[in-house]
Amino acid sequence: IQLQSAPQTDWVIDMTPVDYLSKAIAHISCQPTSIGKVFHLTNPNSLTLEHIIAQLNSFGYFIQTVQYSDWQRIFQSRVNALTPLATAVTGLVGDGSLTRLEVWLAGNQMFDSQNAASSLRQSGFACPSVDVQLLETYLSYLVRSNTLPKPQSLPSRRY
């Protein structure tokens, strides 16, 4: 939002709400059958970056998608909330063909969450879908806390 741009990619973003995570961790840690197992808590209903950008635009933020290399230049040339993480986001790894962000996002899709799903099946709660309502809840909080500016249009929203 601060950069008013996003990379044009097919990235899948795992947005797992913290209240779900805290309930899941508490539930799993109280199960004797959890001892010695690994639990990856992810949202089984992840969204593409393209979908998130479309939602942000529908909320009144104007974000254009640009080639990844162009977005990297924009990211590095403007001070934003992620500036302290610039090296982690744009630094090249391995043979230099991928940034750390690309490697992290690719790895994020490889977590095996079967242990978590199995343990949580009888818990009575599930990871909520990241839908328009949840995104609006997050954005309205960020606007009210002065972390983000109000959107440029659609003043009828809860901001």
C-alpha cells in the first residue's frame, strides 16, 4: 500500500490469523499424542497476491502491478515499513537467480500441515477463510491505529 505497487507474480500468500494460531498452539500443546511431532500451522485457504491486490484496490487503495524487477527498484528507492528488511526481501541467494523473498514464498508452500490438521480435526475450531470481511477488519484496524492512511476512495467503509 505504501509503495502503491506490487509485483506481478503468481505468489500464494499464507495469511493465518493470529487468534486461530494461538488457539491451535494451545490445543496441540495439550495433546499427549503431540509429543515428538512437528506441526506446521498454515492457512489451508491461502490467497494469491493477485487476489489480495484486487481486494486492496476495491477498498480504495490504488496499487498497480508491475514486473518483479521494476517492483524491486521501487521497493529499494522509497522508504517504507519494510525498508529495514530490504536485504531480506531483495537480497539474492544461491546462484543469484532468486531473491530471499522468492525463496521464502516458495518454501512456504512446501509445509506439510497434516499433523496439525489431524490434531485439530476434533477441536471444534478451524482456520477462518481470508475473505473480504477479514481483510477489511485488518485494514480498518491498521487505519485506526495510524499504521496505514485511509483509502483514497470508498469513504463509507469502517475507517
